[in-house]
Amino acid sequence: MFARSLTNAVFFSFFLASGSFAQSIEIQINHTAALDDDYLCWSPQPARARVLGSVSSDIRAVISSEAVSATSTGQVQFQVVAGNSVSVDDFAPEDTLTLMLPASGEWVDFFVAGKRPSTLTKDVVVQARSESDGLPLGAVQTMVRVRKDARTMTTAERQLFLEVSRTLHDNGDFEKYYIAHEAAFSDDIHFMFRPPHPPLFLAWHRAFLLNFERELQEINPDVSLPYWKFDEPSFLPGEASIFSADFLGETQSSNPVVRFNDSLSTTPNPWHDWRVNRQTRPIERKRVADRAPFFGAGLVQGPIDQNMLSQILGASGNDEHKNAGGDIELDYHNGAHSRILGWLGRGYSPADPLFFLLHANVDRAFAHWQERHDAWDATGTDAKSYHATGSYPGSGSNYLRGSYALDEMWPWNNTHSDWPSGMFFVMPDGPDGAATVPTPASQIDYLNLSGVGVASGACYDDIVYKQ
């Protein structure tokens, strides 16, 4: 019924019972008529509705979430609040909303937020119906676009991610990721290389992932970055491993080059023959993802023990960013890299696109830690949320310029003299419009729970806006 090309202002005009005139309602998400910002996560985003044309009286309209088809999974919810923002303390959404829309055509504001994730594409409609007779008056199609456990993705979702990331590779926009990471590998982006322990690991990689995901979405806005849940087996019961030749690649015991369905296959994998200038051969990995039991029969495990994250989240002292960041990097993140090795064991590890799924799971762990300890303060003054508070205090400081909470980070700002030269990123625009140069503080409250900033547009399938 609803085509994917449906515009942001989709108007359904119907004659009222009197038959005297037609009327319709326009609905906009993020207050624009553009198509590419009609995407939601869990955070409430601004929306508005108005009457179009000439009518004799105000219209009472019921706003609701309706499925595009029988296979739709997405669902949204609504709220009206006083003022221009919603915080987590104010958040009390409803499945339907009744609005009085003035006959004069003035906009009426409300908020819309994701309730259940979509599958692949815009599969949910924000629908306005007449309160009196239920006739549809206007609608806009949207998608609840979240980062999912790669094991739960549909075949179509997997294929889209593979194809779009391959396009990014082939058009020359992928190379900068592994070049930048290798250039700064021993600088402040990693906790482990120099004391006192640098603060950037979690915030820097969050911005790095967001840059990558937004570049994918510039190619196809329906795509999102999945995560490899490496503290569990790489397969769900009764299903194949995600490390198969038709998805993330199959490790070969006799050859470190990863096997993908090649061009002779009936279902070729877009990652087949993935090459980078840093290497002469395609992607190499040394070991399979899963661990078999050491003795006799037992459960297959991922690289990291299933209870490690909960132990990190609850460990003594880990209610502070400084301690938790180190444990997440050294115990959680390093174990996944070390299990696979090959390209993932090098400073240029983002050359293997599996890096981005691995780090999405690390970032998800960071988000779970934030949720557990209420560590969302984005002001740059709270050491619990980010331990290098304020701005760079000058020479002789513990950390490099660009590492403090309110500093612009390298490589989005490439004027910091202590960082590698010749590298510059431009963060693609987000749901709120033009992006700014990221700071560590700007990466903390990615869901905009405070209501004073903006949501990043990225979210995870198992971390909601409000419990």
C-alpha cells in the first residue's frame, strides 16, 4: 500500500460526509519535508502536524502508529509536552495522541519516538485520522532504525549492510578509517599504551563508529550498524553462525584469507575479494570466533566469557569512567581482537570491516555501563561520566589536547600538534541537521536523556530510552 518512495509530507485527502470539500493534514518528522531525516531511534524527536487548504473549523485528529504491511515490525509512540524538548524525566509516551489542529493551518507540535524496531525499511506510518469518523487525513512513513545483534538480522538486512559497506569501500571513502586508526593507535585513543591512563577510548570510538554508520546511511538511509555479541556463541540455537561465507566470512584452517561466497556463487558476498592498500591479500583472520570446550562435551562460547560484562559493570570502583573504561578495553575489547587476530590484531584493524561490528558491541557495553551507573552527564564537568573533565589545561597536562571532555577530537580537528598530521574527518550530518566537530562530552548522552542536547540517531536493540 505504501511505497518506499513515499514523501515525507504524504497527503491523503478524503471528502467528509457532507461532500462539500476535501481536507488533508500534513505531518512532518524533525520539522522538515525532507525524506532522509524520517528515521527514529528510541529518543523522542520533534514532529508537527497542520491542516492544509481552506476549512471552516478546527479538526480533531487522532495520531497513531500503523503498520505498512502484515510483515511490518516497527512501531512508534507519541507525546505532547510543554516546551521544545523532552527529557527522560518527562518521558511518558502514548500509543495514540489526539490533537486539535487549527483551521488556520498553524503547526501543532508533538514528539514521536521508536517503540519497536523496524525490519530493513520504512515499515511504519504515523497516521492522522478524523476523531469523528476514523477517516485517514494524512500520514508520514518512518522507520525505527536501531543497531541489532547481527545474529537476529534478516537475510535482507544482512545483505543491505554488506552491499552498502562495499559501496563505501569501492567509492574510496573507507580507506581513511584504517589509516586514521593506525596513525593514532598508540596515542590517546587507547587506554593501554601509556600512563596515566588516557580517557578517550570509549568516547573516541563511539564517534568513529557514528561517522562510519552515517556515511553508510548517506548511501542508503535504511542501513544501520549491527554488532557482534562476542560474549555469546556466534549463532542462535538451530541457526548457522554469522561467520559464514554468505555473511561475515568463514575462517579457513589452512589459509588465513577469509572465505566469502565468490563471484561464481549463486549468492556472491559483496565482501568477497575485499582489499585495502595496506595489504596485498584480501581479509585475513587467524582463528574462528567461537571457543570449543576444553574437555569433553560442553557449550560453545564466544571469545569472551558470557558473564564478563556483568562482572565489569558491577566491579568495585567501576562506577567511575576511569576504571570502567580500562576494564572494558583491556578485558572485554582486547579479548575479542586477540581471539581473531589477522588484520584485527594490527593497528590498521578497521581495514577488516568486522572491526565495526566488534566495536559496536564494545560501544554497547559502554552504554550498558552508563545505564547501570547513570553516567550520562554531557557537561564535561562530571568525572564519573568522563574522567578528563573540562578543556585542555596546557603543556605538561596528563593527556594530549583533544582528550579532555570539552576538546574537539582528532581527526575531526586536525590542528592538535601532538596528533598525526594529514588526516581530517568531517562528521556527516545527523538527525538534527548539520553536525559539529565531536568532543568527548558530546558522545556521552547519545540518547539525549537530558533533553538539552541532541540525540545521535544511533541506538541499540537492548537499551531503551527509559526503563
